[in-house]
Amino acid sequence: MRRNPVIPFAVIAVLGIIAMIIVSTAGNNQREAIQNEEEGGGEQQEETVDANPEEMFQSKCSSCHGGDLSGGAGPNLQEVGSRYSAEEIEDIIVNGKGSAMPPGLYTGEQATQLAEWLAEKK
Ligand code: HEC
């Protein structure tokens, strides 16, 4: 039986196309991985800045409570940890206090971290 002489070329062509597809998908995956890493890296940096209680305090609380916690428009917080537990401080951060302490400057995880940091001030 005579074999069709075109078949070997067709097989090579198909293999070549498959190889190209594999190589280009692999390339795309790598590019995505690199992009994700870059984006992830950026986000991580932001997160660490936002999750740093001291910087959170400086950016939204120090205007009233002083950069060194010594107070100003708001009360001195240098020993706030001996007056309140972390939970109580978190409640004050999230819900405010009286009429002059604004609620919701931080919420969720950020409020928890900031409260824990302040609760250590004794
Ligand atoms: C606009 C000014 C202002 C800002 C901004 C502010 N506070 Fe206050 N804060 C006050 C005032 C005024 C009080 C006192 C409220 C009262 O007792 O009626 C207070 C009270 C508190 C108390 C209770 C202290 C105590 O001894 O009773 C805590 C804790 C506190 N603030 C934490 C924070 C944190 C943390 C931030 C930042 C997320 C912040 N505050 C931002 C004005 C401010």
C-alpha cells in the first residue's frame, strides 16, 4: 500500500502549530504572572502603609489628638490603653464619641489594628 506523501508534511505542520500555541500560551501565562506580581507588590506596599497604626494615626487622628498623642482639640491619648480596652477604642474609632470625635475615620481591619496599637499606650 502506497502512503500519501502529503501526510508527513501535514503531521509536521500540525505539530508545528501545536508547538507554537503551547509556546505562546506559556509566554502569556508568564507575562500575566509578572504583571500580577507587579500589581500585587504595589498593593502589598499600600496595605502595609495603611495597616501601619502609627501612620494611620498620623494621617487622620493627629490633627486633634496631637502627633505625640498629647492631645489638642481631642483628649490626650498617651495613656488611653489604661482607660479603655482595644475593643472599646475600636468602638470609639468606628462609632465616634460625643459630638466632636468623628465616627468612621477607620473601619474594619484598620480600626482593629489602630485600636490594638492605642490599647498598648499605658
Ligand atoms: C476632629 C477632631 C478629632 C479627630 C480627627 C479624631 N478625634 Fe478622637 N476625639 C476627639 C474628641 C473631641 C474626643 C473627646 C470626645 C468626648 O469625650 O466627648 C475624642 C475622643 C477620642 C477617644 C476617647 C478618649 C477618651 O479618653 O475618652 C479616643 C480613643 C479617640 N478619640 C481616638 C481617635 C482616633 C484613633 C482617631 C483617628 C482615627 C481620632 N480619635 C480622630 C476629636 C477627634
